[in-house]
Amino acid sequence: MDFKTLLNPSSKRDEIDAIIMGINAMASELETTYSTLDRRVAERTRLLEAARDQMEQLAFTDPLTELANRSALMNEIERTLETFDSSDSAPILMLLDLDAFKSINDTYGHAVGDNVLCQLADRLRNCVRTEDVVARLGGDEFAILIRMPEQSATSVGRRIVAAMNEDMVIDDIHLNPGTSLGIVRATAAHSADSLVLEADTAMYVAKRSRTEKVVEFESFMLYERREKAEMLADLRRALGTEQFFPAYQAVVCIRDERIVGAEALVRWQRDGYGLVRPDQFLPTAEESGMIGELTEYLLERALGDVKKWRTEKLVDSAFKVHLNVTSRELHDLHFADVVRNALRHHGLPASVLSLEITEDRLMSGDNLHRYTLLALQKMGVEVFIDDFGTGYSSISYLRQLPVGGAKIDKSLIDDIAVDPRQESFLQAISDLIAACNLKCIVEGVETAEQSDKLKSMGFTTAQGFLYARPVDAAEFEKSLLRRC
């Protein structure tokens, strides 16, 4: 509306002129009012647009790391796939997951964990170009959407993993959570969801590997993923049923092959599949967080069997049952209580039980590990470091952690009967264990020559196929009866 056009009064200055002047004054005031209103509308519009932009930014940004979030990544993948030209370098999606982040959170608290995530986010930004998309998908999972020649993807992935794996110090705590990375190259047939699924599948293959932490997706991996999902569902249904049972492998006195204990090994008679090897289902149980429930079930079964054997005088009070636990389970503050309650339930002394902790990269000897180990030691439960001699930190474990002994790994005795150097090496390990005033069990004995050599070197306790193979409880009872 134009308020600048005014009426011109006449020279007579009569009542009509007065009205005209009033109208002109009103028009001037309305012009001022409308001008003010226009400015206010423009300002409010600007504020609303800024608020909308801020809300959009919040909707597509991870609040902790200030990286893009999952929604932003999916939008960018969809946009990239829509404009993808096969003549260009293909978009490549990389998914990263931290191997030990839960352990850091459980041990040092979420404040330290958040600090770790922020530092790793900064490292990722520094590893890529400004035009590449870096996102946090949630928890300890990150993603990078990048364009590059396909042949360069693996080398870039390894460079990123190396950067992520550099030690960091937070509140004087040295941390290295470890990283696994999966890579997939986009094609015209991909959707955003299928691209993420394939990258995620490759990442979990890398996560399960002890050596290759950067893995490119291959189609057979999807079949393995479906198999794993089916196995996980069957594991959940089977937990606490008779499908799981302990198999016992005798621990013997080398001198006379008298049974002095047994290692309880979990077995799974899976419906529709038969007997499943432990190495096929235990990694899935551990990744899914079911390993603690499985250990608790096996503990109850094994202690029940030992109680029966003691009552029937098949074993004496010195007989010990050995049970494998993971170092991750030691991070559970209630684990020692679970062991104590199981022993009380069966009316057995703590001295009947030995726990074997497999040495792995999570066995750091931190405060939670130490707390649980001390609680077990005070209770009277012996703890052995399993597979001793295969890692670089075993000596420090023996010196620093409250353990009762070590089980020497099979690989250290394979050539003992034919290789003098191996004998010297094994003797040095034996002397080290003895210097720590700890017990020693040699595992994996398969030949009489190995047994004779171990006996001549002063070893007293062993297990292996030479003496006995793992058998179910009924068969183990028969072997006890034969040796009574």
C-alpha cells in the first residue's frame, strides 16, 4: 500500500480542507506504522529462519562430538547415490567400532569414555578432507563417507585405524580402545540402508579378527551374518537348557597319570545341527553379552557334578574343577558373588574350584580386574592364567596380579622332544613360574615322548589327549571308577 500519495488542500481552507489534512496526517501515521510492522516481520522471519537452521543443525549433529549423526549420514548417502555417475570415483563408506570401549566405560566411568570419543572424533576429522563426511552413529560407532579410487580405500582405512589406535592420556590414564574398520564401495544397485549393512558386516568381520582390523566387504559375509543371527537366536533359546552341558578333560599327575582335576569345557548340542564346536559359538556369545550367563550355567553344572563325585567317593578333597572365564567377566563387580553363591548352593569349599583366565588384549590388570581377583583369592578360589607364554604381558601378570598359577600353552611343548632349544625355553618359563611361587600345569600333551621329557624336567601336572580327551559327565565318571 502506497501512503506517499497525498491529497492537496484548496486555498479556501474550509471544512473539506480540514478533512483532507486529517486524511493526510492519518496516511503519514499509517505509513510509519506499516514501515515498523515490515521491519518487525522481517526480523521475526530472520529469527525464525535462524531457529529453524539451528534446529536442523541439532537434528543432524551428534551433540557430544559435533560430528554428523546417523540421520545426516543417511541423507548424505542418499544424495550421493542419486548423483553417482559410474564414470566417477565410487563413494566409499567406512564404518568403525571400538574394540574395548565398554571396558573403558565400566572401569573409568562415562566422563572418561566421553572424553575418549571426543578425542577420537578429532582424530577422524584430521584423517580426511573437508568435503568428506564424518559421522558418529551412536555409542562407539563412527562412519566416514568418502570418494576415492577403490584401490586406495584399504590403505586409507589402515591409516585411519593407526591414527585411532595411538595411545591417549586422559586424567593421567593411558588408554587404547582399539579399532576395527569395515569398507564397502557403493554401486548403482545400493540403497543407503544396504550400503550401511554391508559396511557394518565387514566391520564385524574385522572385529572378530585378531590380526586384520581393516576388512573390505565381500558378498559371502552377508551369508555369515545371517547364520550368526540365527545362531544368536538359538543361543538365547538354548541358554539354561540341556542343550548346553560340560565336557570334562582330565588334569593328571604326570608321574602316575592319576586324575587330580578336570577342566570343564562347554558343549552345545544345537537342535537341528548336532554338536557345535566351542570356537563356532563362544565368540558370538561373548559379543552378544551372553557369556556371563553361559559361564554361570556351566559353573552350576560343574559344581553339581563335583558334589556328586565327592559324595560317591570318586574324587578326594584335593580334586579341582577348572573353569574358563573371560577377562571381560572380571569387570563385572558381581562376578565374585556369583562364584560364592554357587559354591554355597552346592555346599562345596572354594578350594574345589580353579578359574582359568585366557590372556587377551582386555586383560589389562586394571582396578576392576584386581578387585575381582583379590575377592576370589580371599575366598580361596585359585586363578590360573591360561595359554601362558603366548602373549607379551604374561610376565607382568604373574608379578602384579593375585593369581595362583599358569597353564603353559600347547605351542611351547610341541617340539620339546626333538628341539633342544625348545627345552631350554620351556625350562626358563618353568623357572619363572617357580620364582613367583606359583603352580604350573602343562596343556596339550599328546605323545609319550613329550610326557617323559616334561617328567624329567620336573613338571608335575598336565593335561592333553595323551591322557584323556574331553568327555561328558557320564564318561568321566567311568574313567574315575576305572582309576579308583
